[in-house]
Amino acid sequence: MQIISHCKHGVNISKAERIVSAIGGGILAVTGIQKRSAAGVALAVIGGDLLRRGITGHSHAYEALGVRTAPAGQGWKTTSVPYELGVRVDKSITIAKPREEVFAFWRQLSNLPKFMKNLESVTEIDDQHSHWVVQAPAGRRVEWHAVVHNEIPGVMIAWRSMPGAGVDNAGSVWFREAPAGRGTEVKVELQYNPPAGALGAIVASFWGKEPSQQIQEDLHRLKAILEAGEVPTTEGQPTGKTEHVHHGAKVTEASEDSFPASDAPAYNH
């Protein structure tokens, strides 16, 4: 998991806030220096940070909380997670099945809850639009509408959440021929912005598995389904039983727990 931070270019406060921060910070810094005391030093430090905030337009507090008051930038209409916000996860796995078969299984989005542990359901509205329901940390439920906004048949699927999502997220999955005829390499690129930003992602990790670990386990379940037609369900089962999955079944609810899909690169490929 990677907490995305582009502080160099991450302007996340409005012009008015920048002006107020610069003026207020300058006044506090000068006042603090003039006091020549411990309290004055503290005041000068606070003023200096406010001055930095005004000059750079970047608030570290806003970044941690996933908040921005700056206007939406270029591409905001087609981007669910602004580039300076969110959590990024990249994972891949090789599946010993033909690329077309793996792609077709994933493209039927209602199949996703079969291997994504926290994903409760995906209801396909039409070829591009779907509704997702996820079991989030602390027993919460998060829902959103998503759209497949880019697709190369047999090669790539890219989707993103629609405005008003419980968790802003986007993702892409790539399907490539594995070397030496070993099947298909599936690469998932996910990005999402927790309700409380980067801070929320850290807190959420205390309630469950770290996102990259969860997604890797999801991909291993996908591999088991496609290669063996069943998913090991040894958790709490000392006999090591397995759950049989029929590829053609329409599954809308999963009995296990996954992380939401999240803004991946290569949308325009």
C-alpha cells in the first residue's frame, strides 16, 4: 500500500485561504520574533508554517484528512480520486488459464464478490454502469455507483466511482500473456480515497488486514476459482474444507469479507 503524497504540486487550499494564511502567518511570525521568549518562539513557528501554507497552497492537515478547498483541477470530470489524495495499491498474479477466459470472468462484474472478500455485491445496471456494496471496517457498509469508462477487450478494464460515492475510488485491471505459455498475468492497479483521507487509511488498517495484503489474497482466491473451480475455506475449519464455485452462477452476495476498487493510471491506453 502506498499513501499518495504529491506535496510539490498538491495545492489543496483556496486562493482566499492562501491570502489569509500568508498575511496571518507573517504577522504571527514577526510578533513572535519581537517577543524574544519561549512563547514568542512558538508563535513564530506557528506563523512560519502558516506563511508556508499561504505560499505553497498546501495544507498537511487537509492532506491527512482527505480535504481540499481548492477548485477542482484539470480532468476532474473523469477522475474519481484527485492525484494528490488517496491510497494506491498495485498487485499482480499469474493464472494458468487463457487470457480470454480470465478477462471474460472478470468482465462479468457480478463475479467479483466470488473472490473479493469484503465485497458484498456488484449489481450490473448495463454494460458500463454497476452498483457496488462493500462491508467496510467497524461493521459499516459503503455503496457507490461505478462506470467502466475505458476497455480494451481481452486486455484491460478501467472503472471509476460516480459522484456521490461513499468512497471515491477507481481502478484498472490488465490481462497479459504470461511468459513461456504459463497462462495469464493479471495486474490490478487500484486507488481510493478513504472518508478521512490518509489518516483514515491508517486507522482502518487497525480494523482489518492491510489493503495490499487483502487484495493479494483476493487475487489468490481468483486463481483458485479459475484453476480449480473452488476456493479454500480453511478459516475456522480444521478439516480444510473447500467451497465449490460454478463459473456460470450469478452471485450477488459473498459470505466472506475485500477492499473497494480504487484511481489507477493508464486510463487512456
